[in-house]
Amino acid sequence: MEKLPIIEMAELNDHIIGSDNFQDVFTITDLDAGVSNQELCHEGYTSPIRLNALFMILVQQGTTEVSLDYVPYTLGANSFLIIMPTHIFQVAKTSSDFKGILLAVDKSFLEDCNPAKRSPSMMNYMQLRKNPCTTFNQNDSLHIADCFNALREKIRLRTHSFHKEVMQNAFVGFLLEIANIMVEKKDVMHRTTLSRKEEILNMFLQLLFEHVKEHHVVTFYADKLFITPQYLSLVLKELTGKSANKWIDDALVVEAKILLKTPQITVQQVADLLNFSDQSTFGKFFKKHIGMSPMEYRKSS
């Protein structure tokens, strides 16, 4: 199965206004919904995307509704969101008074930096995929904002003979500051044991993220979880308000939107990549959920 398209940092930087940028692989920018040309803050930039980068967003004011790997999150003041490379990210809605700070780090910079060898505790933090969103207290939020500004200062050292190494060390230090806050947040680091139903939900979402392009029926996921399709739908409906079929359909729509944004991939190829029997079946599915044909959506996006 061909990989889904991933947006690279250079393309992302075209949509970021007024950023501090290191070699197109490390970007910090202030997010402000009051700035009319800042696409990342507005509802015109709501299509789902996969990024070949790590995202960290600190919300300082207002609210925004986003989804990460099909799961919705509402972020308010002092919220901190981590988006790992290749995850699916989508902005649903942003308040008019929204302000925040965005850090985007290209996957290549992360690999060169190789923080795993420097601090196991930091990497434990970085791998908290199941808990990508947390809320800081006001003092911690202000401290992290200061850390963002310190990174900006390092970016601006453009004549430094070892600029890349300075950036790598500064980034590792930044991660350690966040890790320190997370370790002290006992409510995050020492969560109560999940109920059986919550475990089923978490495992289902992981399976959905990995397999939805190939498997569209509830039976596949129920079999993987060793439960009946009826019980899976019952659990999902109780915990999320959505049935298993609805989760699968919504995830497929997200994957279709990502593919349709890539002009070199034909609609037939999209249908093949998402394992539909033919283009007509895919077209009917897409129009049922979006209200327009795949080609109409491609032209409008």
C-alpha cells in the first residue's frame, strides 16, 4: 500500500506568517486569529493534513478545536498540544481572540538531534502519544513561553559558526523543561487505571489509525479486540457518542480528503489506496458524507 502524502516543512512555512526559521527545519511563530492572513488560525485551513514534523502548540488565549488521529480536542488557555510526525491533524474551529505559540520541527532535525540518547525521561514524555494534550498552570505556561523566546534568540544567531549544534542543544534543553513540568504533574504522569471500556476505546483508535485504509468493516476491529462487533459499537457509542461504523466512515473521509489534496493522485488511485471496490463506490461514499463528489471537493480545496 502506497504511503499517504505528507506535507514537508518547506511547504508548511509558506503558510506561516512572521516566523523565526532555522534552515526550513525549525520554525517558531506566534499564532493570532486577529491576523487576517495567518492561515493556520482560520477556518479556511481546516483540511486534514499529515506533516513530516513535530508540532508543539501552547495556547495563551481563546480556544481552538482540533482533531488528532480522528480524536477531537478542545484547547483553552494554557493548553499544550503535541503532534508527532505523520499524525493526522485538522483544525475544526478557532475563536476570534485565539493566541498561541507554535513550534514546528522537521523530522530530519529530530533524527539529527537524536534526543533519545541524551535523556530517557525526555523521550518517555515525547512518546506520550495517548495523551497529546495537557493543561499547564499559569506559571508553567509563562515559563514555557519564555523557553520559546529563548529558542527564538538561538535561531537569530545566524553568524554563529556552530549554529546547527547550538539549535540542537537548545531544543534538547527545551524538551527537558517540558519534561520537568510533566513529571511534576502527578495527575498526568500517574493516571488512574483505565476501565476495560476505556482500554477498548484506546486500542480501537490505534487499530483504526493503522488499518482504516484497508479495513472498513467493524468485524475486523472487533476480531482484533476479541469482542463482538455489537459490544464494540456499544462501548464506542457510550464513551464517544459515535458507533464503530461512524468512527470508520469519519476516518475514511479524513484519509480521502488528504489524498484528494494531492493533485498527482487520480480519483481512481484514491479509491484504490483506500481499498474501495471501484471509483464509483468511492464516489458515492464520499458524496454521501461530504455532499459533493471527490472531483468537486478537489476543485474547491
